[in-house]
Amino acid sequence: MDEAFYWLWFLGLEKITAKQKKIMLERFVSPQNIFSISRESLEKTNIFKKENLDYLERSKSLEKARHSMNYMEEQGIRMITREDPLFPEMLKSIYMPPAGLFVKGDVTLLNSSIKIGIVGSRNPTVLGKRYAKAFAQSLAAVGITIVSGLAAGIDGQSHWGSIDELGRTIGVLGTGIDICYPFSNQKLFDRMSKEALIITEFNLGEKPLPYHFPQRNRIISGLSQGVLVIEARKKSGSLITVNHALEQGKNVYVIPGDISASQWAGGNQLLKEGAKLVTDPRDILEDYVIVNNHSELKNAKKTMASKEKIMINIAEQTLYNLIRKGYTTIDELVIYSELPVNTINGLLTMMEIEEVIDIKYGNIVLL
């Protein structure tokens, strides 16, 4: 019998915790051994209560695993266990590492050299959305992979920003890989499964249960060298991710916000406790690459396959994105950017000096 079936069976034991699975693998080495072991032997380990043992006894069938394998092959879904060379080394060292992952998309992103997690509110302000998309786009533009939870709000905006750049983004789900949650992210979910990567430790068909999301947050931070917080309340899932990051010895970055607004209170508190304040993507980049000035960033970008220009300033990034979409007059930029005309004129002048754009007869052209 193919060992993969036993792994699928093992990962699909929904009523056995990650901690119990970890202990079982340490004691019995493989899922096939666990499948074969008697109830009496398991009982002697003192790992399980009676209801766990009853559940394991009822679950000893590979039929569901066979159906799952057929479905995964049809849908282009892979299973990566801790024994697989593709399983990220960074995840092996976290507290309670997942026994395995279900993945769909560009699996090489799991081991990309620099990954930054971005977390924040599910109901962000317009400004929070703008920061998330712009920072993600700027970081992705220099080859950094963005990791987030594919939730509504900041997560989704971060994924959109990075996939619209070089597609370097990983969505960590709190459901089975065959379930999109929330449904409003279906378009993003489908695109990421083809052009980027979605992953989960939860078995096929597992629903978005409340406890799944705090559990998946340790994977977001575990995969990342650092975590950026954008607009988070004092009691939020984002801060759970930050706690995991701190336990894992990762860098924590925060974009500061309105001190009178509860939406920004969690992030502002983290700044008081020592998180790094960032107002520009270069504040993050300097911890991973040597960046002395804007020209070095531009030179680094030219080595990328896309040959596109980097816009680090958030307002410049907004204008750059609009111009790339075909809005090439000042009037159009005023309408769609919601920036004052004098601000736009100043930014366009700087972009022209930096040889990002050229203005010909009132029309703006990307160089």
C-alpha cells in the first residue's frame, strides 16, 4: 500500500490535535505504523482519553484517503509531509509544527529566500487597504514573497498587491484547501492557486471553524522572516500572529496609525513595546538587503525578469499603478487616486526626474 494513503489518513484525523499527532510520530515514526498499532498499545502510551481511542478505532479505514487522493490528482493539489524535501525548514522548528501541508500552485514559493507576513484588520479603513496593497506590491517587486491568511481586508489587499506585481504570495488557509473562505475572495483564491500558492494543514473539506484561524497564524509567522502589522485592534487575530512571531524570534514591523482610532490601537501598542516603526517599504528591506538609496533599489529591480520600476513612496505607487492601468491624464489621476492636484503634480515631477515616466503633450507615459 502506498505510504501516501496512510499520510492522508493521518492528516485527516480531525479530532486528534496537532500536539497528539506530533507525539505519535515521535513514538511510532510513521502513519503506517500508527494505523497498524493496536488499541491496547495506544492506550499504554497515555496520550489519549477513551473518546480519542474510540475515534481512532472508528477511523481505521483508507477508503476516504483513496477518494481524497483521486480528488487531489484531478485538482492539482499536493500533499507535503515533514519527510518531503519541499517541506519548509522554517516550519520544522516552530512550536507544534504541522505534520503536513496541502498545497496548490507554485510550491517553490515555500522555500523562497525572503518571506514577509502581512496581517491586519478584516474591516480596514481606506488608508489601511492602500497601505497593505502598496507595501505588498513594493516588497514583491524586489523578489520578496508575501505571506498572509487570504482573509477579507488587509490579508486580501496584501495578496492582490503582490500577485499584481510578480505573483510572489502565499495564502495560508484556515480551512481545507478545497474551500474558499470568505467566499468574497473566490476570484483571488482561484488566481493564487494558479499564479501563486495556497496552503493549509487542514484536511480536505474542513470548514472554517473559529479555532482554525489562531492555529493557522503560527504558520504565517513560521514561514516568514518578519511580520508587518497594518491596522489591528488591541484584541485581534493579528496580535496572535505577532505573539507567534515573537516566540519564534521573528522581526515585527508596524505602520503607525491614528492614536484616537481603535482600529490602529493594537499596532500602536506594539510600537510602544518595541516593534519597528515603518513608514516606507525600505524600512523593512534594510533588514534583509543592503539598500542605501533609491537608485540602488532601481538597479536591483532591473535585474528582475519584469524590468519594471520600483515605486517605494506609497503615493507614487498609487499613481504608478493607475498609469499602468491606462489612466494617463492628470484629471484621471485626480479622480481615481483621490489625491489633491498639487500633490499629483509634485509627484509626477519627481517621477519624471527619476525617469519613471515621461509627460508628452499632457499624456503620461511609463518608461
